[in-house]
Amino acid sequence: MSFETLSGIVLRYTDYRDNDRILTLLTKERGLVSVTARAVRAKSKSDQGLVKDAYCYGEFVVYERNGIEYVSASSVIEAFYPIREDYDRLVAAAQTANIAHIVADGHSSGELFSLLYHTLSFIAYTETDPHDLVLCFLAKSLSAAGYEPLITRCAGCGKSVLDEHSIAFSNTQGGSLCANCRGGEKTYSPLALELIRRMLILPDYSMHKVRLKKPAGDEIDKLLFSYAEFVLERSVRLKNSARTE
């Protein structure tokens, strides 16, 4: 029996049998991994320090038997406790984990783990609006998966849209459209598109600097979730996770 050590963040879990739990992890080493953690729900002193809850970052020693991977041992590296003490932070963490799960399923990227770690850190430990961090994570995770939207040039003709007073965005063409190419596509303010451009180039460690005020923040919310659901072909937004202010 061989053992492997993985560094991972718990995206979600499912209770199994009396005391077991199936954990879905986003790992540095292998992307999305499902592991079974035995007896982690039993109330005993021996289970203290085990990684068993959503949005926890830990180290896992795993082994495979009969095609199923089991956790032999685990230890918490960062629990992000403040997330569990505030409703808005908890909703944002759940939405972020859901996006990470969808993006990682079939679109594995080494960038995604770092992006998730920094996003959860800022949700937990800064005063940045949690939903602003969700939107920044969504934009950057789409880019990491190969779906970065074209912002400064028209996706139809290639013309710069920097001087446009309103800019259309096409999910099917993957970016902005100039006045000549927009057709019946929905238009957005230049500020909203510029803020998305800035989020895309922002380093992970600076995501806490994001500030998205109305009405541009609402435009960004609608644009990014609509585009994400189109390219990922999945429902991305969780219930009660829409932007409010």
C-alpha cells in the first residue's frame, strides 16, 4: 500500500455512514480529488486537528484501496474560522468553492489553487466586501480555465472599444463588441468593463484591494455570471448569493 501527501482545500463534503465523510478537495498536486475520511464525525479527542469541514486548508495523507481513496491522516494548515462567524462571508465562501469545483472539473489549472487560497483568506480576514471578492475570483478563474473575455477590443472586428460610450458584450463571441458589431447584445458601461480588465491583471495577493460600487458592481455581477454559465455550460450562481448593497 502506497501513501501520497496532498495539500488541499475542502470545497464540499457529504456525510457517509455513521461517522465518515466524503471530502471533495482542490489540491495543489492533482486538482480535484475526492477522498473518504473515516470516523471524522465521531466525538473524541483524537479527532481534534483533523481536516473535515468545508473551506479548510490542510495536508492529507491518502492511500487507495479498491479504487477509492481514503485519508490516513490529516492536519489543518488554515481553518479560515471568521468565515463561519459571519453570514455574508459564509455565503461568499460557498459561492467561491462552487465556482472552483465547476472550473476544476474538466478545466484543471495550477493557478486555481492559489487563487482559491487567497480569495478565502481575504474573505476571512479583511473588510473587503465578500461578494466583490467572489466576482474577482470568478473573473480570474475563468481566465485560468482559458475563457478570459476580450475587454479592450471588439471580439467581432478587432477595433479598440476604449472610446465607446457604451460597450456591448457577447457571450458567444467571448468579449466586447463595438457599436458597429453589437447588434442586439446587452450594453454595459465602460467603467464596468474597465474594472473587469483590472481584476484580470490583479495579482492574487492584491485581490483585497477590489472595490466595486453600484451601479458598476451590479453590471459586473450580471455580465460575469451570465458569461460563466454560458462557457462552462453549468449553473454557477448559488441561491442567495446575488450581489446586494
